[in-house]
Amino acid sequence: MEFFRNLVANKIVGPLLLGIVILGMAVWGIEDIFSGGIGSNIIKAGERGITQQGLDRKFESYLANVRDESPGNAISRQQATEQGLLDQLFNVEASRLINLGYAREIGADASAQALTDAVRDFDAFK
């Protein structure tokens, strides 16, 4: 341990090591400190993310679907939250984003052109 202290205290080696650390942080990830990490997203995986407003819209859509399917058993936002439905939706969205991010990373996602071609070739859309 004393060897490392003496090495860092050296007038030549110390600044050189500090410069290497600063350069490494500049190249491989210090930008997250300055950019605010995940930005306005509450969940982020790769380039994809979801904001609080996006999750709220999905939750409202889910509640509207529940109300439409069983009008007699309408559930309020507060009741759904207390029953853990918001947490479940959050986990589903997190899993979806993780899977989409991983698929993109390994090259298993479809390009916009591939999707367009697939829709054009599908008889139901002709």
C-alpha cells in the first residue's frame, strides 16, 4: 500500500495517473453525470425509455380497458394503485424495454423498412 502512495505522490507519475483516469472517464461514461443519466425517463434500456407521462397514459388506457370490459366492476385509479396494478404495469414496461434493448443490441430487431415490407405483403392490409 505504501508503494502505491509513493507512486501517486511522485511529481511525474501522480499527474500522469490522474490524467489517465480523467481521460478514461471522458471517453467511457462521464457524460451520464452531465446529461442527467436517464433524462426524463423513469425506465430506460438502451435507446428506449418511458417517461412518467407515458406510464400514466398506459395506466389510464389499462383502466379504461378494464372499465369497458366489466362496467359493473369499475376500478378507480387509487384502488388500482393500492392493489398493485401500477407496480405490475411498471414491471411489465421495464421487462418490455429490457427485451427490446437486448434485441437491438444483438441485432434481432426489425428495421422500419422491414416492417413496412411485411405490412405491404400481408393480405389483410391490401
